[in-house]
Amino acid sequence: MTIYKKWFSGKALSTSVLLIASLLLTVGRGLTLPFMTIYLSRQYGMPLKEIGFALTLALTAGVVFSLWFGILADKFDKKIYMLLSIALFLGGFIAIPLVNNAVLVVVFYSLINCAYSVFATVLKGYFSDTLEIHQKPKIFSLNYTFANIGWTVGPPIGTLAVLYSTNLPFWLSGLTAVIPFILISRYVRSAPVNENAQPGTTVLSPRTMLKDRALMYFTLSAFLGSLVYGSFAACLSQYAIAISDSGLAEKVVGVVLPVNAFVVVVFQYMVGKRIRPDNIRKLMFCGTLFFMAGLAGFMLSGSNLLLWGISAAVFTVGELIYAPGEYMLVDNIAPSGLKASYFAAQQLGWLGGACNPMITGLLLTWFSPSMLFVVLMAAIALAYFMIVRGMAVKSPTIPSMF
């Protein structure tokens, strides 16, 4: 009863409802994303090359357009903006089974990805505007944990659903958006524009971001970080095929994904809540070392599945620190009234994860397989260097908190 009162009463109710909404929407996205290749191939007979191009275009468009919609979110009530993005998310999933055109399917899937990215960005902006500074690391970590639970739960449900009907995963994904829409409408408090602004402060515009070198460094760090851990399962499967065959790749993915999910779900909150402005530099350095140790372990694993699992656990500790740490870095430099804009800009960093399969393929083609991990180690070291440079920059809008 005490826990219930702590999370589902007063101001905490809005936060709890939004975390549940984040979980359900991620489950909905996980229900369909792994099966879009099957859907486009089975329903429209699209060749794999065209499917790959279409899905990359849809995912990239979602990230890029979410930047502009995220900037607009600072000009409106964030609650209304989240409801709007959920409505578009729901509409996209309803439309895909009803249209009979591959181009429209890709367009609607781009809309879904954009809506999800906008919701995720505005959600972080809402938390940043409404939470106390000591609460933010805990809630950012919980949100990341819930998102990982969603990605763990969604695909197996989608696997079962697609056995009954190719369209069933889309209807179920739409259903996951209905509950968040109702809960947010009823229980989440509105966050009026510039709610926390102090009288006499200068009104800032999104152009401020273009002058903020700290944001530039942190976005570059996010790009390099997501390049390393954003699509690491696909990266490892490509590596395993290069040194052996698809059989080893299946075994490796079958080991590292459950280990990654277990470590994130069990330890993310415990690690993330300890990140504070006064220790974030030291912890991000530790995260960098864990990433590098994990990558070195992958390079030495060969066909030893136990070593693959241990290396995945070490690698994931780096992710536990970097994921909430990157959000905290941006939150500490974002001025009041531009929180969603800053988080939207940081969202561009996730393009690194989208680039990972392509870069991995090129490295495996041009160099020896082990060179892949050397390059990724250099990338994560450079990501930490960008963090250090960003923390050293004097913000043009607010005093440094580091």
C-alpha cells in the first residue's frame, strides 16, 4: 500500500502514468518492427533490397521529422502534444492493414516512427520540466528500463500474432496506444508553456541551440555512443557470420540479447539513480571502460558462447551508465522553455545506431573482422572525449551545473 501511495498519488501519479504509457507504446512498436520485412515481402512481394531501403527511409524520416516536431512541442502544452502523437501512432497502425499500397504502408510506418520519437522526446521534456533534480536520474533510468522491457516483450507477442494473421500485430499495436491515450487524458497534469520561467527572464528561441556548443558535443557523443550500442546485436551477428557462419550468428544473438535484456531490466534503475551532475563525468568514464572491455571480450570470444555472454554483461554495464547519463547531460544544459527542443536535437544522435549495420558491413568487407571492435573502441573513446569537451563549454543560456 505504501508503494502504491508513493507512485500513484499526488504529483507522482502523472509520472507513473507516463512510464506505463512509454512501456505500452514500446510494446506496440516491438510487436511490428521485427516483422515489417515479412509483411512487405508477403503482402506486396517487395524484394529484400527495396524493403531494406524502405525501412531505413521510414526509421530515418521518423528521427529527422521528430526534431522539428520536438522543437514545436516547447510552444504548446506537452500533455496535448503527447496525446496528439499517440493519436497519430494509433492512426498509423489502423491504416496499414486497410491500405493496399506498399508506398502508403511505408508512409504510414514513417508516421508511426515519427509519432513514437516525438512522444519519447516530449516525455523527456515533460519529466525535465516537472521533476525535481534529484528525481530525474531515477525516472530517466526507469523510463529506459520500461522501454527495454517493451522491446523484450513485444517481439515474442508479435511472433505469436503473425502465426494467426499477418495483420494481427498491427491491430494489437493500435490497441497498445488506446490505454495510454485514456490514462494520459485523465490522470496526467498539464504542463503549460514556460511553466517554470521566472519573471523577467529572456524569452529564448530554438535558434539558441545553434549557438550552444555543449549541445553539439553532446549530440556528437550520442551519435558515437549509439553507433557502438544502438544496434549491437545486428553488429555482432554480422561479425559472427564473417568469422564463421549464420549458425554461429544465431547462437551468439540468442545469448547476448537475453543477457543484455536481463542486465538492463534488473540493474538499470539501481545504476541510473546514482548519476548526479557532480559525479557524471567519472561515471561516464567508467561506462566507457566497460564498453571497451566488453568489445575486447567480443573480439576474443570466437565460438565460446560463455565468453560471449560474459562480454555482453560487461558491455551492458556501459549502456546502463550511458543511456541515462546522456539524458542528464542535455537536461543540465537545456534552458527552461526549450527542454523538448534540446532533447529533440539529441535524438538525432540515434542516427548512429541506424548507421551501424552499414558501417559494420563496410569494415568487415575492407578489413579483418577484429578491426571492427578496434574501430568501435575508438568510437566510444571519442564519445567520452566529446562529453568532456561539452562539459567544459560555458553555456550561453544558463550557468554550468557540472
